[in-house]
Amino acid sequence: MMSESEESFFDSVLITGASGGLGEEFARQLVFSCSQMILVARREDRLVALSADLKAQNPDLNIQHHIVDLTSSDEREEFTAKLLEDEVSVDLLVNNAGLGDYCMFTDSEWTKLDQMIQLNMTALTYLAHALIPQMRERGSGAIINVSSLASILPMPEFAVYAATKAYVTSFSEALRLELKGDGIPVVALCPGPVHTEFGSVAMPADADALPGRDMFYVDKSEVVSKALSGLVGCQARVYPGWKVKSVAVGISLLPMAVIRWVMSKRIAK
Ligand SMILES: NC(=O)c1ccc[n+]([C@@H]2O[C@H](COP(=O)([O-])OP(=O)(O)OC[C@H]3O[C@@H](n4cnc5c(N)ncnc54)[C@H](OP(=O)(O)O)[C@@H]3O)[C@@H](O)[C@H]2O)c1
């Protein structure tokens, strides 16, 4: 939860991918920091249970949940049209929904890659494009785009995922500059590994855990609280956890030739 000294209050917060992992954690930490919360994902039972929990904690909170497959352009359009029709003005957009696909590019299925591109890049960009005009008109708003530490590394066996996140970080940085004059902060949240369902979605059941990954895990509560304090502090990027931050600094200082050599050691086959 946001501490009192860091507290911001939002009229309306929209969180994508709220049915689990980081999205659910954003909802829990923002429960007293907004008057309306809009939760988006595909698993309705999860959203219903979360809404009931949040409502029990804060009976004054107005919660809506929307079942939207964000990889579908029709469903995205229907959803944003509904928000406009209901005159919902989103103050804080948490563009969190995302998925990975851990395998060699040539072994991957196009359907999954396409879903990943649609979700990680197109849906995130679409929602920002649809909601920023209202924020500008009101002269207030904020955006957290959930990217990844992978956004600053070309990653074999995670090539498309890392590339989608490179897009998210680059897009967020540029958008932040465009919206500076409007007082709309944009944060790229770049976590390292976090225990959520992300791994089970991204990795085949028989895949080995990524080597060295364990030592970088950061708890999801810390990831989200760092993102929210990064928003208050108008940070451009948030790398939660000192080890992840150190890796990010290290990567930014290393020559590309060294990064290529290190990443070539990752390939299992
Ligand atoms: N966990 C990590 O290690 C890690 C590290 C760096 C960055 N991230 C990023 O953090 C974000 C959140 O991931 P997480 O770790 O919390 O993973 P997660 O537990 O798998 O949660 C993913 C969320 O996205 C939603 N989602 C998936 N496909 C969707 C679709 N087609 N339409 C709408 N919603 C969809 C899921 O809900 P439904 O299945 O109910 O639709 C779920 O709520 C992602 O952008 C991920 O790339 C994660």
C-alpha cells in the first residue's frame, strides 16, 4: 500500500491484467488511493473474487471489472467505447497485462508470438492512445507501463518477448517527454524476475529454470510499491530491487560486444 507520505489520490484507476500477479498487487496497493477502480482481464472468477476482497477493505470504492481479451482489436475497441459511453475518465492507467514465450524463435508457434505482440505492444499502445486525450483535457493523469529488465537486453530464447519490452521502455521514455508539459508522468516499470504466473505461461512445463534467475527474485509487493513511489517521484524508469538495479546499471555501461558474448552463453542448445 502507498505510505502516507507518498500518497497520491486518483479518481479512477484502470489496471490491465488484474486477475493475478503484479496487476492484482497494484489493485491491492491502490485500494485506498482511488475512488474508482477498473479491473481488466479474461478470468472473470478471479476478478469477481478480487473485487469482493477490495470492496470488503474499502466499502467506498467503486469497482468495475471488464472481461476483455486485449489481444483482440474488436474487444479493445468495444471496451474503450464502453468507458467513453459511461463517461469514465481514467486518472491512472496501469498498462500491466503481458505474457512471455520462452523458447527458440524458430521453435515458437506463430499464434503465441502474435498474441504476445498484440498484448505487450498493441494493446498497451492502444489504451494509452485512447485515454491520454481525456487526461490532457483534464490536465491530470498518469501512466505506468509494465516493461521488464529484459527490455534492455537482446535475449536469445526470449527474443520476441525482450523485443516487445524494448518497445515498451522506448515508447514510455518518448511519451514521457511528450507529456511532460501536460503534467502527466509516464513510468516504465522494469522488473527482473518476480514470482507470479508469468513463468508458467511463458515456459513449457518440462523446461529447466533459467540459470541464476533465483538470486534476482523480488517480491511483487516491493515491485509494485517501488513503481508507485517512482510515479510520485516522476521517475522515468523503475528497476525494483538493488540487484536488478545493479544489473541494469552494469548493462548500460557494458559495450555491446561484451553483452553479445554474455548472452551467447545463455543458449542451451
Ligand atoms: N513475473 C515476472 O518475472 C516479470 C518480470 C518482468 C516483467 N513482467 C511483466 O509484468 C506484467 C505482469 O505479469 P505477471 O508477472 O503479473 O504475470 P501473470 O501472473 O501471468 O499475469 C498476467 C496478467 O495478464 C493478463 N492477461 C494475459 N493475457 C491477457 C489477454 N489476452 N487479455 C487480457 N489480459 C490478459 C492475465 O489475466 P487473464 O489470464 O485472466 O486474462 C493476468 O492477469 C507483464 O507485462 C510481464 O511481462 C513480469
